Amino acid sequence: MGFLDGLRPGKAAEFDSGNAATNSIELTKRHSQVSLTKQGAATGHLRVNLAWRMRTSDIGGSQRESLLRHPFKALKPPEVLGHSQSMVNVDLDLGVLYELQDGTKGVVQPLGGYLGDVNAPPYVKLSGDDRFGSASGETLYVNLDHRDAIKRLLVFVYIYDQTPAFDRTHAIVTLYPSNGPRIEIHLDERHPQARSCAVVMIENVKGEMMVRREVKFVYGFQAELDRLYGWGLQWGRGYKAKAER
């Protein structure tokens, strides 16, 4: 906490309750964690959504106008648009490494069809695999009514079998608790060769459900994230079923 923050009594409360204008909390390096328990949001289904956009400069967008004809428009930064299959061939996937209080460990992800279960262990369910970045993105659900059975959940994003493109892809992971403001984590750091990113840790700390920003990019896949966080799982090469036409 900075010196000036201590002189502003409403600062911490403002962060905990979210931005009044957008009803959201953005986790940053400076404000990296929030308590779902203190928000009164540690019950019900926690929805976690992955969405991403591409910069027009990376997908053949229009060039800047002549300085003589449009001097102000030429200084405008490149527009960011939602992407579609025709624009870019990047397949971002959402996954979770889970560890339960009884020692059970595993993964929920599209690769291999490990979609989980929301009403039975691991109490995490992936809704499906968005291959082309539709407006709804990819979504998973965490059943916090079983929070006492959960030790930690590491939400991660990886690029499936394509050229690394995190430097061209502005991805956002958003958590929607059952109560209170949504929680946003922006993956806007530049790591052009990274293939995976540990985004956020959801952890049961002495009965309190904490959400902590991670945003750690790695150049490998799930096995490298596993080693980084000490999960201890065995990994092999996996494939997706071909998309239906």
C-alpha cells in the first residue's frame, strides 16, 4: 500500500466493493487479490469466462490515413475488434488445475475431454470449447457450495496447437460471483513466444475463499504450469476431436 493510500480512508473499501460505474474489480499487480468470503460471494456457482480480441494491425486492418488529409485521425491508435474465424486462426482454451482437501488432484480442460462436474468432485465444470472466439467465449463453473472440499484452483489459458499469439491477443478472464461485482484479469503483458498463462488462483485459506491474480506466462503447456505450482501430475500428449462441420 502506498503512503497516499493510507491517507484515503475510502480507498480500500472502494476496491473491495468494485467500481461503481462498471460494477467490476480489476485485479492488478498492485491490487492482486480479493476475498469472495468478505464480499458475501463464497456460495453458489462462480462463473469464469474467457474472452479475447485481436488488434486490427495484426489481422490486416486498414492503414492509417495520410497526415495531410486527416492529421488527427492518423494519430488515433489501432482499433481493437472482436475476432472471428475468418480473421485469425488462434484457439485459446480455458482450463483449471484443481486440488481438493482430500488430496485429489487433476485438470479440467477441453483437451482430452476432461470437462469436470459441478455437482460432484472436482465441483468444476467446463461448459464447452469455443474454437473460434465467439462473443460468449469459453466458460466454466465452480460450485462454491462445496468450498470446504476445495483447497486450490488454478485457472489457466493456453494456445492449442497454433503459433504463439499472446502478444497479438488481448484476452480477459472474468469471474462472476453469485453476489457483488465481477472480477477482471487482463492478459495484456507482451510475451510473444508464450503458449500458456497461469491467470488466477482461487484458494481456500483457513475457510476464506481468496481470489489472487497470477498472470504468469510460460513457454510450454500444462506440464510447465504444473511444475511451476507443484501439482505433481503426469502429463502426455493430448488431442482434440475434430470440430463438427
